[in-house]
Amino acid sequence: MAIVATDIFELYQLLFGTTVIDGLRSQDISPGINRGPLPVAGSLWSNMNAVNFQDPGISFSTISVDKLLSLNSSLFATAGMPFVLATPLTAWEAKLASQGGYDAGSVHRKTVFSHGLAVLGGIQVAQDGIAVASAAARAAYDGTNPAVVVTEASALPAKAGEVNAFTLGPTLIEGVALKLDTGWQFSSGMNIATVRASGDLIARTIHLQKAQGMQFVISLETGRTLTEYGLTGAGITTTVVFQLQKLTPTGTRVLAATAEHITLTVNHGTITPGPISGPMGRKTSTIVVEPLYDGTNLPVVVSTEAAIT
């Protein structure tokens, strides 16, 4: 199929099984092709450029933080989510009409990842801003079905409707709300590993590597972190709770007592003050919270139906 001047597409939505992820901010789909040029004796140039392997995948970001975190029974932040042919990961891209709006009919692109694993990359939120979550997925071969199928003649599904958005809420350390915090970033530390064998082009085995570097980095407009947590930091004795407050469609904040907000709770881990920095005048600092596994409880416990405290 030849590319023509009107083949212009934009982000539309993702589908994890039956869960719609709207509010996309970015998306990258990669065939993951790894080639190896093969030089031969007697020639200055390679005469073969073989495909060694493929790691097809997708990465994306979205403001639908609640929908993403609710995947896999709210375990997506710490354990990712596998997907299979019966409930695949589907990415929709809408073809633009030559004179504005979306093109009519079955002319849109649908990319189906039939088998694989998805993980949360992280979440970031800043004062006066909207929370954005990032995630990635890799496809694997199930032995029968293609790992990825791209269809260029698909009808768009109906939009799910209103997209929830969230902003910075209070952060509680040992039950006390932080003052002068201006945002935080969460990194899941999760990575996907693949195993190829027996001449397979695409891996049949895909799994989580051990999560290294799971952390929250809190930004503050104060330099008192060293006096609060000492030069060597401290262990968490009760909890550290990160809260995202839901916004109404008109942009105001949903009442704190309404159980529609997001909390990420760390029950076990460490608190470490970061550098105090800045030019002349106002100083800024960071606090690093690193969740740990205590043998029983998840490093981070997620609720997408919480009240703000």
C-alpha cells in the first residue's frame, strides 16, 4: 500500500482488554527490529542486512492516571499486567480528513498486541499542573498468533466519554502534611525482560525483571529537609501517603471527602533528604522516598477511590 498525502493520523485511545485508556498525551509504537549487516571477504560493502530479532512494543503517556493504576486489580504500579489474545492491548489512531476533523468510515489504524506484558513507567505531578502517567508494553509470540497485527481499514470505537484528571494533593509523611512541596515524581523501577530461544524471531517468554530504583522524589520550596530528616535520612515508621486530587470537568477540585481521589501509600521504606540548591535567594530541596518490601505488603498500595486526608 503506497503512502499518500492524506495518510495523516493522530492519537485516539488505547484498550487494555475492555478497559479504555483515554487522555493520551503521547504514544510510540515500535516494530523493534534489530538488523545486523554482514560484511564478507573481498568486498568493501555488506551484501546482507539480516533481521537478528524483534522486540515490538508500545510506550505512551496519559492523564487518565486512575484508569491506568486500576489495571490488574490495582496492581499495575507494582506488578504490571500481562495481556493475551482474548484480552489484547489495542492502540487506535484516527485518520484526519483532508479538510479538518476525522475521516469517515473504516479508514483508521488499529494496532493489536495479542500477547505480552505492560508495566507502569512512572507518574509526575507539579503544583498548578495535571498528573501524567507513563507506561510501556512489549509483545511476545504465543506460538500460534502474530505478536502484532496492524489494520489500516478500521472503524473508530466510540469514545468512553469524560476523562478524569488529577492534580497535586497533600503529601503525608508519618501522618503529617508536608508544607511547601511543589510536586513529585514516581518511578516504578520495573523493566521487561524477554527470552528468545530455538531460532524464534520474537521472544516467547516475557517477564518482569526485579524492580530496582522504585522511588518517589518530592520537590520542595524549602531548605529545612536536613534538619527534619538528618544527614543520614530515616526509616518509615508508619506511612508516607502521596495524594492526587481529582478535578471537575470545569477544572475545580472535587471535594476532599469525596472518595474519587488517588492515593499511593508506602508502608515500609526509607526517607532521604536530597541536595539543597538554588541561586542567590530562595533555596529548593528534594526528599527521596524509596519503598521496600517487608515480606508481606506491597511496596506501594494504590487506591483510585480514596478521600483526601
